[in-house]
Amino acid sequence: MSKGVYVIFQLDTEDYITPQADDVLLDLVKIFNKHGIKGSFAIVGEKARVLEHRGRRDVIEALRTQDIAYQSNYHSLHPTIAEYLKDLGWEEGVKEVIKRESKGIEDLKRIFGQLPSAFVQPGGSWAPQVPYVMRTLGIRVYADGIFLPQPMWFCGILAVRYSLSFHEKESGTPEHLQMLKRKFDEIYNALKESGGIVIIVLHPCMLLTKEFWDAINFARGAMPDELKPAPLVQRSLYERRLVEFEEFVSYIIKHPKVKVITFRELPDLYEEERIKLDLRDMEVLAEKIAEVPSFYMVNGKSVSLAEAFYALAYALKTYNERDALPKEIAPPPLLGPLRTPPSLKKRLKVKSEIVLALAKSVYHELMERKVIPSEIRIGDDAIGPLSFLYVMAQAFLMILRGEKHEELEIVSLNEELSFKDYDVRKRVAGQWSWIIFPEGFRSEKIMELTLLQLWTLKPAVMKDLND
């Protein structure tokens, strides 16, 4: 049975410097209310506080009727998120995100009466600790950054990126509207049978201003003593842009099988992250691991490498204790390694009973720390978790099929994860071209930690809500 196409309007509500930009929010809420839908307004903490300080209760009350998401506490003010996490490890970075970002979340809850539905990444300010922290704080969706237009699970949060952007500087013309309609139809036609998400991003301030507020003030690491409001376009152009946006909204909702939702509703469209694996699933999983390390679809279940690692460790540990494999395994939430694993320089031959004993030891470490170990020691040698995952898969298949092997071979694998059609190194490095960063900004630590947390990455499976 076919599934629906769900559309989210993501409105990046950022400009806390230009007072006139506040009124744009009222006009957009009127459009959404007129058509009986809601937008997801991704509000910067400072923007919310400024609305209070300016006495804009009218804007606040209007936004309270919509879905409120969070777009960081200060967005482009230096240091940005990526700048303050540039050299921090995992644990230090998690503490820093909590310290700096909790206030913005609390202010949004206080001002708008809602826990934010999503964290929308400000510009290119990516770091993997942020999605993890947001999930621990109760936020269920991470938007933009290095992700794809269809949701995936990453560090326990549903992660997704917009697929269509309203080009504000080009808007207010028939050509721009036709471009939007054409691109939406292309995405819609690709999804209308299988189902999926279309996120459309709009920057409300740029309907009214000639330039981005943050580029004027904070580009290339700048921190001016006096902040400048963005110059405004003519009123007639602004009004044409509003008319165009409303016409685009009307065009979208007339499509069959289309439903406009918000980030708050998005997680309910997808199967839970937690899975249960039976022995048939485990056999397929072990066979797949022997072919290529990746996230996997196993009998309709989405499995991350971290879940596969836990499942095999638990299975072998159980066999070691009871001389029988478990009938069902439910992996708990886990993080990937927190340090770069060692690369094995040679092939090792180990007795099968040693692998079983190691699996038991690793299982207890997993239960204690909820983190994939960065290395597993075998005598004087240290191997990475990917190499150990591979040998656990071999041991599991050996037991399941009743085969007898005195020894198993641990092969030398590249411990850096790299998934087909998903060049994460390129995606992370691409974030650093954001105009707000100082010239030449980059972070090897952010790159390293992102690659390590790919252990948690897997596709999200949409429910068949028509059943």
C-alpha cells in the first residue's frame, strides 16, 4: 500500500538585530492560519528574548499557535557552536553544549509554552555532540547539517535535512514561483508511491531584508562593537514575496496524498529506533557484516553497526554461559567509540573460545558504559571494534550452523567507517564554508568524532499508516 507525502515548512527565525523583521512572522502565521496548517518556526534563543524586550506580545502570541523549534542560543554570534567545540573531546563537548544551549531551550519553553520540537542547525555549525545532547534534553529531531532529505537515526535522534529551499533573494517573480513548483513536483513524484518527507526551508527575515543579518555583522569571524540592522527591500517587493509564498503553499496542499505536518509530528511517522532481532535476523545480519561494514536493512528492520555489535556480543556471551544462542535480542541505545581505534597491522589467529570470552567481557563493558569500545585487547595486540565485529560475526555463524573451528582469523580492517553514497568526510568539510566562520576554519576533532558516531547511523523506517 502506498504511503503519503508529508510536507514541513521550516522557518529559520534568526534575525534578532533588525526590528522590522518581527512583523514578517505575523504575516506568515496569518498565511498558515488561513490555510489551516502550521509551520515549524526554528527560533534562536536571543530572538525570543528580544521579542520579549521589545514588547512584541502580538508576535509571541501568534507564534504560540505554531510549532516551535530551536535554532541555537545565539546562532552566528562568536563563538558559534562549531567554534566552541572545535578542539573538545566527546565528554567535554557534551558538557559545553549543555552549558551554552540549555538556556535557549528553557527560554523558548517559557516564552512560547512549548519544549522545542526540533533542533535546527545554525548555518554550518555542525558537531556530533549537539544531536546527542538535544535528544537527552527531550528534543526528538535534528534538522539540516550533514544529513539527507529522508530521516535517519544518529546518536538516538531522528536526523533529516531540507530538500527544497525558498530562494528569498530571487523571490517575488513568476520565474521563481515556477521554479519552486517544478522542483516540488519532481520531489513529490519521486515520493508519492513509496512515501516520504519534503522539508521546505524559508528565512522569514530575508523576505524583507536585502542581506542576511549575520553576514553583515559576523562574517569571517567579525565581532563588531555596534551591530547593524539589515537594509530593507521596498515594501512592494516584500508584498509580492508574501503573495508568492502563499500561492506556493496553496499549490502544495492541493496535491493528492500530501499532508502538511510539523517537526513535532515527524517522529510519530517512523518506527521506533529500538529493534528486536530474532535468530533469522541475526543470521542475515552476520552474513551482511562479512560482506561490508555499514548500516543494514534486515528483514525490514533497520540496524546500525552499534546495534549489530551489541547483538553479536550478547549472543556469543549467552552461548558461552548457557551453550545456547538467545532467541531474541533487543539492543539498547549505544554511542560509537569516543576515540579513534587502532588499526591492526597483521592478521591474527585466535581460538574460538577466546573470541567467546572476549565477547562476554565486551558485553559487560557495553552495559556499563553504553559506548562501543575503542579497542579490544587480545594478549599483546589491540584491535579495533570493526575488526572484532567481523570475527564475532564469523563465530556466530559457526555456532548457528553447527560448524567446528578451532581457530578464527581476525583480519585487518580500515576502522574508519565510510558508507556507500554517503560521503561523510565531504559533508562535514562542506559545513566549514559557512561565511560566518573565520577564514580557513576547520576542526579535525569534529571530523574525528563525527566519523566515530557513524556507528549509530541507520535509515529511519516509515510506518505504513494506511493499514
